[in-house]
Amino acid sequence: MTLTTTTPAGSILEVLRGERAARPPRDSESATGLRAILEDGLGEVSNRFTRTSPLVITAANVVRHADAIDIARAPIGRLRGALVAQFVRLIAVGHRSDNAFGDALRAWCVDQSSLELRGILDDLDADGRARLATEVSAHAATLTRALATVPATWSVRTALRSRLPLTGGAIVLSDVVDLVIGSSTESTASTVLVDVTTSPIGSSAERLLRFHALVHTLRTSVAPWRVAMFSTATGELVSDDVDVTLLGAAVDDVLAVARR
């Protein structure tokens, strides 16, 4: 799979949506075969787990060994990422802010359930909190320029969660996509899945994006058109069109994680 790096001058969503006439027909046939391959391959390990104690495979499991070091996985990096993710949700509903850190923090405190991240926030001294505010504001500014205004007609969803049981529930694929645009009901492929990262884009991008594509395909029975990652650290966008080769590689990734 080849990823093309671009730094768009306008909205990244406009770049990703492209021209409607250029979109391929909707793929509603691949999901059945992909599920069958997964069920068959996972059968050899599923007897180690049960519906009440399943093996849960996430994007983090799939990409864990792709990057030796990822600053986003450090505690403060995860907190920063959580706040920027909240800001994605605010922008998607048309919110414009003069205080990105304050607005993201208030939204996160209402919505968040991670006691660990809340503890990290509470332990920050005044200087640490100020540095966090500066970082979040910088990432939010990059994000605001990149997303511009998101039309409601684009069927925008944020923090889209999926939980997909396989092998009778003994193995579960779990995923969260930061931003989804487009619908699976159109005759042409139109759904775009966007992952937003506060780190520079690394070698794990390919695995992460194809895992998003696979879970979405299995959940909706329709393959997305494109998957993309946008870095608020560098302003770079990487994207790729989804096809059977990409989805097949994602199946191989999942089977490798399960067997490992």
C-alpha cells in the first residue's frame, strides 16, 4: 500500500472527498468474504477465549510494534491527544473558539471516563498546565485551518466507536475513528475515515488506517472509499483509497495479532 503525503492549502475534507464523478461504485460484496476468512483464521485460537472473557483486538494492538517510539503514547501525550480529539468534535459541530484549550478541557471533563488521564491532569503544576495549554492551542489552530467549515450535509460523525464480535463473541474487534464523513448508502463509494494524530505520521499509519477500513467494512457491510490520517504536529495528510488488497492486508494483521 502506498501513501501519498500532501499538505493541502484548503480544507483537508474537500481534498479527501474529491469529485463525485471520480468515485468508484460502492463495494458491498467484499465484507462477506473478509468475514469468512477472519472467522476461519481465528477459529484456531478462539477456543482460548469466551464471550465473557474475549480477546479484544484494537488498533493499538495492530500497530504496537510498527513504531519503536511514539511520543503520543507517553502519558502527557495521551492527555494532549484526548483534548485535541475533543476539539475535533467541537469543530465538527461548527464550534469556533477563542480559547481552544479551555473549551476542549471543559468538554473533555464532562465526557471523559479515564481516571488515569484525569489524575495526570490533576498532578500538573502551573507550569506544566501552561505548557499543555500552549501545545493544545497550537494543535487546535492547525486543525482549525485544515478542517475549515464542515457542512452538515456531509454526514459528519466524530469519535465513531465500533465493537465487532467474531467467532461467537470469543474474539472482538474494537475501534474508534476520530472523524467520518459520507454515507454508506450511496450508490458510489463515499465514506472517508480520518484519524487525527498529535504526533508526526510514522510507519504505523498504514496498519492503523487499514484496520479502520476493515472494521468499518465488516460493521456496515460496505467498504469505505478512503482512509486518511492528519497530523496536527506537522500539518501533513496521508490518504489511500480502500480496495480488496488493502482490506486483505488488514485481515492478515488481525490474524497475526490473534496468533501472537
